[in-house]
Amino acid sequence: MSRMVQCVKLGKEAPGLERQPYPGELGKKIFDKVSQEAWQAWLRQQTILINEYRLTPIDPQHRKMLEGEMEKFLFGEGSAQPAAFTPPN
């Protein structure tokens, strides 16, 4: 049986993550309060950001930007789509 969490992103109880997906306090907060479904939505958004802004996750500045967007996406007002982004049909 899956571990259930009250997902802050979806506003409902849903299956939680199996392990902490990110290091530190932010990772613990995600593990405790974000569902698998919301995490998958973030991974899709992260891919868009990496591709559109041509980010390199190894670069500390890029990683810091992605971390900020992750917090906004999961716990805040949401992460905005890049201005030039056009969703595939």
C-alpha cells in the first residue's frame, strides 16, 4: 500500500513519494507534502525550463534558479512558462 500525503499542490490526499527526491530540508518538505502526481508535473515543468532556457543542472546558478522555480511550482503561486514556449500539439 502506498504512503498517502495531503498534497499541497493538488489540495487532496494522494499517494506520496517513495523516497525523498531532493536533498536537505526542501527535499524533506517535498517528501512530506507533495504527491507522486504533483512531483511528476514538476518534472515535466523542469524539463520545459531546462530546454527553453538551455540550463545545465550542473551549473550552481542554474540549479539555484531551478530550485526556486520548484518551490514556486510546488508550494507557491506556480512556475511560469517561458515566454517563447509553445506546447506541442
